[in-house]
Amino acid sequence: MEICSNHIDKIFVNLSHLILNKIIGCLDENIDRICFSLVCKRWFNDRDKYLIFNTDNININSNNNNDITQNHKQFKLPSYNNIFNKSIQSKTDCSLFIGATRFLFGEYDFYYDKNTDLKSIPSYISMIGSTDESTDLEYFYQILLESQSVTTLCGCHTLRYGLPKTIKKLSFSYRFNELLVKGSLPSSLEVLSFHSSFKQAIQADVLPEGLLEFNLYSIDYQSDLQPGVFPSSLKTLNLCYYKNPIKAGVLPEKLECLYYSGECTPLEDGVLPKSLKKLVNVPMTWLQAISSLPNLEIIHFFQFKKGISTFNLDLLPSSLKVLKFKQFKLIGAMPTSIKSLCIVECEFQFEEIFPETLQYHFESLQYLSDKILSIPSNVKIDKLIIEGSIDQENCSLSPPSGITSIRLDMTLDQGDGFLRIDGNDQTTLKELRLPYFDFQPRAFIPNTIEELDIGDNSLIYCLDLIKSIDSIKTLMLSKFPKIEIISPESFKTINNIIYTEESNSNIVIYRKLDDNYYLISFVIVAGFVEVVESLVFVVVVVEFVLVVFVVPVVFVESLVELVDLIMMKTLTEYVLVWCARDGSMIEINILIIK
């Protein structure tokens, strides 16, 4: 048996570089790709022959120049320098933003303050965005017309100067309100979006044939849509602010997705094409027409109407897989074809909508309530999501057997509240997000949890709970203590720690390599100042002290310089800094590793 095992290990370790490259391509996160290369000595030694980084997760962050190697100096793994440099130089779908960029750092690759600062558009730029305040428009659209690489334009100000034939995605600025004429839009367009100021009536045959998606985000658009406005190629139509009735013949016969406003408008026969697969924010008044759609798989019901309307579930088509309700009284039986169900602010009884004579299996079940509801035995759930504010001192949850994930996006209002998760068989429960506790979490949780998300709770208050569950492999959190020393013994069994700043969605990942080393991946964003730095990967010793404090924004530039100085030291101590905008202040999180 041992000889066979060694033989299999040898085959696995000696996989060809081509196969290793294919495997790497299946890993989205660059930190996972680095960990993969550390599995064995051969994979590490041969890393230059198969390893490439996912450039979708690497922003160049170059300010007022188009140097594609701008952030190479911030990459702190010398063993992977060549791979990092090769990866970013191969990036052919970079993004460029022109205008006030301070609040957009980290979203684009290149930033220019003014149109005239840009002499030409490099061939590796595929997406351009700009602000409504842009000037020198004629100059900008002249160099844009000379480009052969730009396929996405966000914040288009005017059609007076024309657009290149390469544009596939076009989003107009919030001030755009020009009359559209035939031929003014590129024939290459696939996605088109209008925003708040647009109110010009769109005539038939103006939108190019070949358009796949049309988004009308203007609340001021009052014109009735006429037959022939939308091309027959259209697949997705977003009318999220449109409150007029839709006439017969307006929707193309091949339309698959329709987003509406929720307005309770009448619906004539034949308005909805049989090809529809997804309806979002549609009113209950459409239910009769919806019930006859044979290909419908996804519906989100919502309507602007005071009071609770009664909704008969028996009228829903049997082809449905995803269903979402908001503000209804539900009666009748839920179709057994549903795999994902979300019930928000609705009146219902589980026993009525899930009759015991039928069997249900949900991949995801989500509801909002002020109490924990008892789930019938004929309902199987893979993932359960509960929202709301629970006013119970002791909160007991008995999920059905076979459940794998529970997310409690709710608050326990009682200061000394207690959470208990039990049931006949909880061996399959692997993922759990805790509700928010007013103070220290008090909970009885099955010792099968492998991924624990403590949510908005303080890490310090959760340490005892974390240490009591020795099955945890991944810890997720969104709040760090202000000043605290955390012993690494608290995370002895944890291989993966993910910290997400909820204010700006910055993510820091700590990946355990062994008992002594972690791999850290994160980004430094220096708020609204001119300096932006990216520290991508650092190998560090596991013992650490965490300090968080607040400083005025004026000090950020010197702090960034401090990081550079510290990272150049030859000592075994590092200080890493990341920042989050908070009003007129910058919150600086400093992680001291020693």
C-alpha cells in the first residue's frame, strides 16, 4: 500500500508544466496560485515555467503616466518578481480613468487628471472612464477615434465627435441628453446604458442591430416605448425606473431578461415574449400573464403599493428555479421546482406554503423575520439565510438535517442573548455566520464548523468561542479591535483568515503556510490623497500584534513613505499599513509582525 501511495505521489509531483499551467488557470486568487507553487520543491523550482498571475486581480494604479510596470516596486516577494513582471506586462485589458480620481483608486489601472495630459491611448487599454466635469472633449474624442483597442467607454459625454467602431459597451454620463439619430451609435455595440438626465424619446431603428443589453437608468424618461425601438437581437432589457405600461410588440421575441420598476401597470395579452427566462421587480398584476411563460426560471416580485396584497402561489409556472417576494401575503403551495427562495417582509405560514404532501429541496432559503421560524420536516435546505432583528433572550435554531451553511444576518436585541444551534443531525454543517451580539457572543455551536464568519462582532469578544471550536479552518471578520495583542494560539487550527473592511470592501487574506509562516495579501489605499501604494504579498512570521488608530488625512503621505522605509529594512520585523476613508479622517491599520 505504501509503495502504491509513493508511486501516485511521484506521478502527481511530476506533472508536466502544461498541466500545471492548466491547473493554475482554474485558481482565481493569486494567493492560491502562490500556495500551489509551494506544495513541493519541484513546483517551486520550476515556477517560472508554468506559473502566471491573474491580472484581473492586479491593478497597476499608475497616476498621470502609462507605465504598465508602475506597481512592480511594491511587490514584496523577490522569488516571484519575474513572474509578477511577466504577468502585468502581458495584461492587454487595462482600464484608464480621466478626471477626479481620488475616490476611485484601486478600481482602475491608470489615472489622468485631464484629457490633455493623455497624448495617445496605449494598445493595452480596453476600458476608459471619465467624470462629468471633463473638459477639452474634442481633443479626447479625437485620440479615442485613433484607438483600435478600446471596447468599453464609461461616462460618454457626447456623440458629436463620433465613436470608434471597436466600442462594445457604452455608458453615457449623467448629464447626457442628446437626441439619438440613426447611425450615431457604433454598429459594434453590445451593451448600452443611459443615466439620470436622459429624457429624449428613442425612435425606431436608432439602436443598432446586434445590441444584446439595454439599460435605462433615467427616472426622467417619460416617453412611451414604441414597437421597433429595440432590435431583435436584444437579450436583456433594464427599465428599472420606467413606470408606463409596456405595449404589445415593444419587447423583442428573443428577449430573455426583463428588469422593471415594480409599478402596477396593466399588461395586455402578448406583451411578454415566450422566450423570457428572468423577470425582476415585476408587480403581482402581471401574474396571470407570467403563469403561461414556459421558459421562465427566475422571478423577483415587487410592487410600489401601500398595504399587503395576497399572492396565490398556485399560479406560478412549474419551470421556476429562483423566486423572490417582497411585501406580500402568501397563500397556496410553493412549486417544488424552486431551488432558491427569498421571502422579504411577507406574511406566510411555512406549513401552508410547504404542504406536507410535497417534498422540497432548496439550494438556498432566505427569509426576513423578527423571530426564528420552525422549518417543516419535508423541506431540505443546503444554505439557510435569516435576516432581521430577533427580540428573544434565548434564540434556538433547529435546522433540517443535511444543511451545509447558515448565515444569520440579524441582530440579537437582548443584551445577554444566547444562540443555540442543534438538531438531530448537524454533521454536515460546515459554514456559519454569527448574528450580531450586543456584547460577548454566547453560543452553542456544533463542532463541525470549518468556516466561521463572526460578522460585525468584535474579534476580541469572539476569541473564547473561536478557541472552543477546533474544527475551524477559515475565519472571516469585518471588525478589528482598536488596540489589542492577540496570541497566535487563538488561531492554532485556522489556515485561512479573511478580513473585509465593510466601509470600502478592501480585503486582507492571511493564508497559513505552516506553524511559523503566513502569506498575506492586501492593498493599501491612501484615501483621497495623491498617493496610492499596493503591497501585494508578504511572507511573515505568525506571531503578531495588531494596532488600529486614527490619524488626520494630512499624515497619510508620510505614513506611506514610512511603509517604504520599513519594507527596505533587513530586519525580521515588518510593519504593514492599509487605510480606509472615514469622513475627514483616514483610519490606519498597522499590523506589526515580529
